[in-house]
Amino acid sequence: MQLKALKVFCDVVQQRSFSRAADENSISQSGASQLVQQLEDHLGVRLIDRSKRPFVMTPEGDLFYAQCRDIVSRYFALEDKVRTMHQEVIGRVRVAAIYSVGLHLMADYISSFMSEYPKANVRLEYLHPHRVYESVEDDVADIGLVSYPKSSRTIDAIAWREEKMVLACAPQHPLARRPRISISELHGHQMVGFDGDLTIRREIDRVLNQHHAEVIVQMEFDNIETIKRAVEINTGVSLLPEPTILREVAAGTLVAVPLDTDELVRPLGIIVRRGKELSVTAQRFIEHLQRGGRTEEGLPASSTTAPDAPIATNGHGGRNGAISHAGKTTTV
């Protein structure tokens, strides 16, 4: 049985779509369906029940996919190793990131990575935090980028970087004129906060309580972008990772007031599926992230993209060196 059919089958299951799997493999939707049909004919069983919308996996399909995805993953990792024996990095790395990480970091990182490895292909997708974990666990993404990373039975978390938090406020807010501020001075102020079920909210509340600062939470949101918009219209102040408001500070719509403590930081991490053999391209990309977007020789990234510039997209898969974008939820 051709490896192509196995890969298309795995992509159909991972993407939950014949059309997206077809795009991923640069074939027509009917071609993808025919390859899966040929695989079913070869095995003598039905793997996917197409009579239901959306389609569902049969018990045989679930069993076959569970083993097949490792075979496909190992083959392409081996293929990358053979191709890169002479230090040439060729192939695709699939990255899932929470949106606030992708927005202010990934344009430069991807640009400098592909400048160093022009035959690499980076596919970037923005997702809600729990979906990033699911994508890595289900092998839809090779690596994930999240805040407050956690290892588990199925996930290995790798420390990446820390972002210091600052007080974000509108230019007309009284605190905007302060050169620095203590946590205790936030007592009694109106604040725009994160939803209570988010780790970042629990960390902020912990530090506020330690400094006996009782704030008035006017609004709560699950994403940084909406919080910034609420702060811009002077609904209240907020505690946010400094890199996420660089664009607004430069535009003059927000002011970042440094805190007099280093207690509040947002850790960012890289997550991978435990036991997965990463391709050489994925390994190189992780190393590139850990170097801060610098080349292996230690030179700065040559990208001219601004840190918060939007990332150009061209759909699923794309050509070598292309970046694809999916998902619209802006999350922390």
C-alpha cells in the first residue's frame, strides 16, 4: 500500500475534512477520497463512515489511524534525516500557537527561520489554548506555543521565554503619568481583567492579594485583544504582558507603566507530543525559537517585519516558505 494513501488518510482524520486534506497534499478532493477508498478496498474494511455528516470513524478506522499516524510520522522524520545529512533543512513544520504569541512574535521568527532555511515550510495556525494542546496530542501540529505550559502524560513542555507584565492604561488615565507604580497602589482602581478560569488571571489575583490590593473588576475577557480595546476607551486599567501592547504604545493609544516588582511575568513555552520523533525541520525550528530568532552563528534575525505586523497568509499548506493561518479567536 502506497505511503501517499496512508498520509492522506491520516490528514483526513486529523483535519476532519477531505477537502482540507486534499489541499494539504496538493491533490483534488476526489483524489483524496479515491485514495482512502483504495486503502479501504485493500484492507477489506470501511475506515470512515461517509453516510453521516460530518463523517465518523468506524472502530476499524480508529484502530488503523492510531497506529498509522505513527508510521507516517516516523517515515517523514526519517525522510527529513536523510535529506538533511548534508545540513540542508527541507520539509514542513506545523506550529499551533495561542494568538497573542503568534501576533507579536511569530512574523519575525518565521521570516528569519526561512531566511536561514529557504527550503523549509512553516505552517502556523492560531488556536484557543486548549485546542493548541489537542492539536499537538492529535499530531495535527508538530509543536505548540502556549503560555503557562504544562507537561502531562501525553505532553512534554519546554521552557521558552518570559514576558514581564506592565500596567496598561489609556493616555488620559491619571496613572499614565506615573514613571513607575507598585502593586499596592492599584488598590481601589477599576480594572479590565482576564476571565477567572485562565491561569494568567489566577496569577494576577495571587499577586494582588499578596500586596493587599483590592481592585474593582469592571469587565472580564478571555483574550488580550479585547482587553486592550476596553482599556483604550478608559474603562479601566489592566496588567498585561509588555510585548503584547508594543504596537498600541507606539501608536499612542495605550501607555505602559512599569511595575516596581518582578513578581508578575507570563511564561511562554513550547509543547510537543511525548514520545513523538520530531522531524529535523521541527527540531531546527525549536532551536531557532530558543535562540530568540537568531541564526546558528548568533547573528540577529535579518527580518524587516515589525514585531506586531500581521502575518501574510495563503491558505492551507501553501508552497515552500509559505505561512498558513487558520482560526480567528484571539486568546492569551
